[in-house]
Amino acid sequence: MEKKYTISIYTENSVGLLNRVSAIFQRRHINIISITSSASEIEHVSRFVIVVSLTEEAVKKVVGQIEKQIEVIKAFYHTDEETIFQESALYKVASKSLFEERHIQNIIKNSHANIVTVNTEFFVIEKTGFRHETEQLYNDLAPYGLLQFVRSGRISVTKSPMNIKSLLTELNDKN
């Protein structure tokens, strides 16, 4: 049975790695729901967070393929129940909506979003939450003339320790 998995990949920062990792998914005809890359908790180590919908058997195979990449230190997969995750979204709306449609202020307040900038032509709203929450705010704001919309990929941390630091220590000791 397919379910959503979050794959965390700890890597050296290397040119072309994203292309090689995405090729693993492409060869298997796996759609990536979201992908995020950032610095990790370890200096000089990057982390990819990739969300896919697969069977557990398939996600194990994909993680195994990813770990064969020379720059990959370690890859993990987790279910939604094993992680704490969020997404962030920005909504750019014409300023006249903010001033002429008082209802829009209630939408912002009720969604626990924040206005991050206002000028004479537009204002920008930021919302952090689960995907269904950012989509709901999108749907609520759409009638007021969204000028732009962007949502990040998932960012997540595991509920249990991943012990990546101890793994790195072990690898350094072997070398």
C-alpha cells in the first residue's frame, strides 16, 4: 500500500548531486511531491528533504540507490507519524483588497497568517503550516485577486533521534 514518506538525505555539498538523485526517481517513474535542500545541523553537510508516495518496499529500494551516490553520507525514510513537518507559503495580493475588503483581514487573522510587507500596490502574507492549511488560505484569498503565490517544500525533523553525528564520527574514525 502506498503512503507518504519523507526521505532525508545527508550529503556533502557537491555540484550535480541533485541531478543524480532526481534521476533515481525519474528512472523508477516516481513523482516527487516536494523537495527542499538546506544546510543541516552539521557544519559542511547539506540535507535534502524529499516527499514521495510509495510502498515501504519501494522507498527502501530508492533510499538504497541514493546511498550509493558517493557524496551521500546517509539517507533515511520516515512516515508522517514519525516526523514533525511544516510548509511555508507567500501570497501577494493587490493592496486595494486589504483596504477595501475588510473581510480579508479576518481571513488573515483566522488562518494565523502574518502580513510581512505592505506598500501602495500590494501586500504579502506569510503562512506556515500543513499543506491543507496553506491551500485553504490560497482558496480563501483567490477571490481577492492573488498576484503571486509560492509554497515551499516540506521541512521536517524526526520525533526520534537520527544519530547522524555519531554516524559521522564512526566514519571519520574508520578513515
